[in-house]
Amino acid sequence: MLKDKLWQEKRDYKCINSRIMWSKIKIGCEKWVIISVYAPGEERSVEERERFWEMLSECVGSFESSVRVMVVGDFNAKVGKNVMEGVVGKFGVPGVNVNGEPLIELCVERNLVISNTYFMKKRINKYTRYDVARNESSLLDYVLVDKRLMGRLQDVHVYRGATDISDHYLVVATVRVRGRWEKRKVATTSKREVKVYKLREEEVRVRYKRLLAERWASAKMSSGGVEEGWNS
């Protein structure tokens, strides 16, 4: 989900499938690609999981080198706390699962960094999901950034209570951008308010039906009817 300010700066976007989509955005003087993902969990088949990681790798590698890439979302992956230079920092959390290895392999192949693991945080600002049934906290949601951006990455923080529509917490990354932000001019159209609730009133409902009938009769007369228009 992008703020209106960012959405106005989009240059292109694509939904690859129900698990991967990307948006290309002009930020400052740079072109960025934000890839949003939802990885299949351990309960999914091996084939489905492998296909997801293959498609994600292809997606990341499809952009020109001048573009700054950031991959965000629920990776359903646990990468553990063992440091891996240039990929996993020293502030990871215990625990590894089946998606952990392919996530690390993706980062190695595509020069990405698991930025969550590079900032020292309290436990409550590190884990991104809480499973009530199991009474278990997990770090499953990540912000992967191009290695070239690490010097400009200022913080990655998990906010609890930011939303009540998911059992995952909000993850926010702060990155310095180059160049001055210039708002893109976009054409605006006037909006008309439609008071649908007025249809609850009997008098309004009757007038509305009568108006629709008149408009429909007028449209039929001007077009000669649907059958005639289709056969002509």
C-alpha cells in the first residue's frame, strides 16, 4: 500500500501473481522499485514454495542496475541469528525454518540485505508477528534492500498496535533519498458526492426509479434498441 504522495510518482507497476507485485517510483532524482511479497508458508507444497522463490529472483533481476530495489512483505521465513556478512546482521533472532535458506540464497544472488537484522532493538520492536494460539513471537516480515543503500538506511522498526486487522505488526524502514522531492503535477477531476443513503427515503426512491425509466426510454429511442444496434 502506497501513500497518495508516492502513488502520484509511480512510473509503472505490475501484479505478477497473487504473491508478487511491484511498483516503479521516482523518488528525488532516483528510480526505485518496491516489490511487495507474500511468501507461501511451510504448509504449502515444496513445488509451490520453490516456484515462488524462483519467480521472485527473476523479478528482482529483471530491473536495470540503475534502479534502487527494495523488497518488502511477509516472507514466512526465519533466518536465525547467525551473522552472514553482507546479508544477515548481528541482531537477528533465534529460529530457522524452510523458507529461511531460500531467502538468504535470494539475497546472496541478488545483492540484497536483510535490513531488519542490522539494528539493535528491544524484543517487542523486533518480532513482527504474534501467534496467540501458540503464544509464540516470530520475525517473518522483512525489508530487503539493495546493498548500495545500506549506507543510507537509517532505521528499521516494528510498531505494535499500528493496525488491528492483522496478527502481523507494521514494519517501517527509514532511508535517505538523493535529490529534492518535487511533487509531480497530475490532472485532477472534480468529485461529486453521491448520497446513496437518500435512497432509503420512499419519495427519493420513487423519483430515482422514474428518472431511470425516462433515461432508459430515451436511450432506447436514440439508439434504435439493442437488437437493432447489434444487427446493424
